[in-house]
Amino acid sequence: MGKRVLLLFPLPYQGHINPMLELAALLHSRGFSITIFHTTFNSIDSTKYPSYRFILVEDGEIANRFTSTVDDTVLRMIAWNNSCEQLFYDCLTSVLSEKNEEPNACLIMDMHWYNLQYLANRLRVPTLVLRTGSAATLNWFMTYPQLVQKGFIPVQESQRNMPVIELAPLRMGDLIRVDNCSHEVLRDLLTHEMDAIRTSSGVIVNTFDAIESTEVEKFQKAIPVPVFCIGPLHKFTPPARSSLLVPDHSCLEWLDTQVVGSVLYVSFGSLACMNYEEFIETAWGLANSDQPFVWVVRPGSILGKDEVDLPDGFIEATNGHGKIVSWSPQHEVLAHAAVGAFWTHNGWNSTLEAICEGVPMICRPQFADQMGNARYVTDVWKVGIILEGKLERGMIEKAIKRLMRDDEFGAEIRQRMRALKHEASLCIKSDGSSSINIDKLVNFISSF
Ligand code: UDP
């Protein structure tokens, strides 16, 4: 008999593709055969993965209908779910109808492909849902419609600091939010996604028990399917080679020349943007801090600018102590001994990667789950500080100095971060919580 076929469908954004491909590598190493569905938009370079089979779901019209900005992510997601059904049905039925000796297929899809989960259910294909964000976000998503009903959302400016009783430690201002997407649209999307999860065979979460056991327990109580926490996925396999932009490795050589723990790494992920005024404040905040830095300025990440337009005098002011790249090999940067702190937007992957390498964070969340992730970093794990309000050079300089140079404050945070890093290293050992959960997951899939 052949190997069991796993059909994987990531949401085509960097922060979703990476964990899905890491999961693919993990399950492939356990003897499963891997088929990956991908879209025309942000299609995956299949040549990097010769052991897998790739099937293109040609979403041509949707690929072109929206911009690649954050503003359009939710609308694009909804359009995909509404319009890709037939396309996906054709791809899926064609794979399923192939004559082979292999046992039944199982579909593992990103939780945002809710309509396609229903479709798989109709075809009687078992589905597992991958949540690439934290376990806590599942509770936030589940509670969102109730908060809308109670009138708490949209959040009033005066209530931003009010605690959300149902979702401690979140404050109102931390609740999931995407500009350009109304709370009604978000509520309906999240309701669909939670309903789809309830009809799945199980949920896989890229997290680990030591940081989120309460959140997992809460979610597990509320839904009738098993939850498998098997993160941090990038620590179980070599990190995914699926970068949509080309990483500039010269920053690693530059880091080799810097003092241990002295460099601030600055990156806001694959989608977050800033306006030109914030960019200028960031530049001068970095320069004035006098702290060495590696700064990722992604093409298109400064609104209204095609080029990186640095302020006059910035190069001279930072001469020798700053390195700007358009995309970094982030895992390697965070693991580099010279890196002492990470100024991040708190996408979940970045947050998890920082925890795994024991790098304290300066948090500047922007949208979706980032504000909530930052709340956990600062108030629960207490391994970072947050930059709130209008971004301004003075506050940036102060935060960098506080985290990286204030011996008492910085040392306490670093100590907590070391403890968290240790927990992350324990969960991936053969008797660690995530390793045990991976074994359970493999047995579970084999039982279909
Ligand atoms: N990343 C990278 N190089 C960069 C910036 C980000 O490789 O210069 C990777 C990072 O390691 C992470 C992913 O891109 O795995 C971003 O995911 P995250 O969830 O942090 O944020 P998103 O891009 O989804 O907002």
C-alpha cells in the first residue's frame, strides 16, 4: 500500500505559507505523501520542494481584483472563499479520482478557507484546520460576534483601555481590527470560520502549551473537535524556504562585526505599512538611539513611496551602526548572537520566532491579531515593551534605550525571555508537549 496522501492548502500570505510548509515538512518526515494546493496570487516556487506535488488553483481574476495591501486582505479572503469553490472542487475531485493504491486523503487547510472546508465535508474528505496564529486568537474570534452584539465593537476611542472581561488580559483597543473592513464583515467572516472549524476533524495550532495552556483549554472546552498544539513549527524542521521576497544575507555578515547583544533588529513583517511621516520618525528614532540596528524596509511598505527615501543626514548620523535591507533571513537574524532586541509588529510568526531565540521585543502592533499578541508579550509573558500612540522619534529613542541599556529594567526582561526560550526548547524535545502532540496528530490522521 502507498503512503497516505495529505492535501495541504495554505492561505497565500507569507505568515500563513511558512507554517503550512513547515507542517508539510514535518508530516513528510513522518512518512506522509504531500500535495500542496496554491493560488496564482503569491504562488509557491514548487522547484524548491521536489518531494511534493503542487497543484495550482488558478484564481486569476481574484489575483488581479485587489491590491496587495493590508486593506484588501479580508476582502480578498472573502472573494476567494466565494469564487474559488468551483475551481477548488475541480482540483480536489481530480486528485481524489486518481486511481492509486493510497489510503484516503486528508485535507489540511488554513482556517481562513472556510467555504472550502464545507466543500471537502460534502465530498467526505476529512479536514484538519491549521491556525497559523496563536491559540488565544481562536477565543478572540469566537467571542467577537458576542462583543458586536453587546455593542462593544466598534470600539469607542474612550474605551480603548477598558479590559475585555471575556478575554483577559485584552483591552478593548487590542481587539481584532482591520482598516477598510467593517466590523459587520469581520463578524460574518469569523462566524463562518468558527462554524467551519466545528465541522472539521480537528484543529492544529502553531503554539505550545507552556505559553498558552489556559487559552487552549478554553478553546477546547468550547469546540467539539480535538486541538493539537504542535508549535513552534519552525523548530521541528528546517525553516520554510518559501520567502516571497529574496532575503538579503549581507546583514548576517554585518551582524558578525557587531558586539554580542548590541543590535536592534527592526522588521514589521510582510504586510504592515507605515506612512512617510512615521518612516521619518522611525529613522530618526533609530539614529538618535545610537544603538546598532538592522532595519528591514520592505518594498512598498512606505505608503505613497516607491523608493526608500531616507531623510537628509540620516546616513551620516548612522554611519557604521546601521544596516538597511529590503528583506532579511529573519530566523538567522534573530538567532544571531549580536541581536539584543526586536522591534516588531507582533505578527504571530515573528512573535514566536523571537520567543524561540530569546530576543526581547519592542512592540508596535498595527492590525488583526497583532495588538492582542503584543498584549501577551508585554502583560502576560512580560518580555517586551509597547510603543503606543502617535509614533514619534523621542518615544522610539527612549524605548530602545530603556530595553537595551537600562541595566535593571532590561536585565529583568532578558531574564524572563531566557526562561521562555528555555520552555520553547523543552516542548520540542522528544518528551516535550509539542512532540507528544505531534505523535497524537500523526496517529489521529492515520486513523481516518
Ligand atoms: N520574515 C522574513 N524576513 C523579513 C521579515 C519577515 O523572513 O525581513 C518572515 C518572518 O520570519 C515570519 C514571516 O515573514 O516568518 C512574517 O510572518 P508574521 O506572522 O510575523 O507577520 P505577517 O507578515 O503575517 O504580518
